[in-house]
Amino acid sequence: MNDSTNRALRLGTRRSKLAMAQSGQIAEAVRELTGRPVELVEITTYGDTSREHLAQIGGSGVFVSALRDALLAGDIDFAVHSLKDLPTTQPESLALAAIPVREDPRDALIARDGLTFEQLTADEDRVARIGTGSPRRMAQLNAWARSLGRRVETVPIRGNIDTRIGFVEKGELDAVVLAAAGLTRIGRIDEATQLLSPDVVLPAPGQGALAIECAAVNVDLVAQLAELDDPDTRAAVTAERSLLAALEAGCSAPVGALADLQAGEQAVTELHLRGVVGTTDGGTLVHLSTTGHVPASPDDVSAPLKLGRELAAEMLAKGAAGLMGERAL
């Protein structure tokens, strides 16, 4: 028996219910693909143990470093991340082997009494308290309320999905905003009282997508995992993350982005990219969009990279640079 081809592949994952659910889904796909058993290796990251707000401890990249250390040490064979947690600079020692088909990228509102955002803000005698740990969401929710002639109070929160929904169930908050993809992956999307249109709230760059990463030297495994890659998803998130990188913004910055693949009569022909940067009070938003060509081949990411950089340059010219330093929570 050849140990290298028959031993169990070790998949590194965070311990949260969401991380375990999405890693379990990828583990099953890898088992079917390789014919090899896959075992989950639970790893605790600094982001899981720190009680500080993400913006204060360096953004959601703090969830990634322990998994990457385990990859480089050979303690695990591959890792599954939420793509929006990955820093935009990819280390040469690690390969982003696959980005599978993306789940719904939108944000979801879970509000008391089954209310929508418009209904929450309609009560003139009560300012709705909405929980989120994301400056990006704060900026857009506050701006949305302003556009309705209303005001909301955005409350910084931490914790897993159960904890966050619990704030609403206990009456401590009127609503929380979470990623629809995460709710879907743990089977709780039915609790969303409203899926937020990207026309009013753009998601985080890469939201809803997963990243499968392994050591670059493990070329055989990189090649096998690449079978799980979805070229359309990779093109879209590459444009979004290129925008984020060109703005020189971290995961905790108030930046939203979403790329949509526009289909012509016979095939996907264009990539439409929207971006937003704003102050967390919603008083100032820079919101722009652009359209470019889809990559000529799955391996060619030059077009989405260029699209993201170009839109970032336009946003910076419109004043986005002055908003990037805002981290008030």
C-alpha cells in the first residue's frame, strides 16, 4: 500500500459550526474526487479566541494565519477558508488551489417580528438597533436609513451565528445582519427576514465563496483540488479582491464589492463590478461601477485584476482615499 496516495488527507478547519459545516461539504467533494478519506483537523485561530472587535485586531485575516502555519508545517494537507477572510496578497509558498461555485453573496437581515429594514425604520418613535461587527455593513445600513429619512443605531457585536441571532431572540437587538451564505450552509437561511439587495448593501469582496488552499510544493494535490475550481466564481472574486487590494484596504475596512457575470445570447461576455467605500456613520459613500471583458481562459486572471484596479483608481479619485482610515465602531 502506497502511504502517500492512500492515507487520509488532513483538512484544516476552524472550530466554529459554520467552518465545520463548510469544511465538511468540501471534505465530501474531495473524497469523491480523489477516492481518499478526508479527516477534519480542528485548529483554533487568534480571531476565534480574541474578544476584541475585528477592526481592532487586524480584520478577519486573523482567522487565517494559524491554518496557514499548519499547512506550512505539514500538520495538515489543505485548508478551507471563507474567501473574504483571506488577505489579498497570496504567499508564494501557498497555492489557492480552488475556489468552488459561490453561494449567495448577499447579506441577510434577521429582525424581530419578521420585519424588513424598511419596516424596522418606519417607527418614528423608536430607533432600531442593528448588530454587526462589520464597518462595511455599518456604513451602508446607516446610509440606507438616511436615504429613507430615518436613522438606525448600528451596534458592534462579535460571536458565532447562534450568538448573534440570540441577541435578537432575547430582545437585546432589533436585528442583526449576517452573510446569507453562512446561514445557508448551517441550514438557517429560513430565519432571514430579508435578503439585502446589492443595490443598497454591497457584500464584502469574496463573500459567499470558499477558498481551498494547500502548500505550493504539494503539486499533485494542487492539481487534484483544482478540479473543484469554478472559473466564473474565480473571475468574479478576483475582480472584487483586486479592487480591495488596490484601495490598500484590509478585511476590516468599510469596503463592499460585487462582480456579476453578464450573459449575452450564447455565453458570458462581460464582468460588471460594483464597489463602495464609506464612513461608518453613512454620511459619505463613494459608490461606482464598471464593466469589462471576462477572461479568455480559466487560467487568465489579468482582465479581472485590471478591472478591479481601474475601478479602485476611479473611487480614489472620487475621494475614497479620505474614507479608508475610518475605523470608528
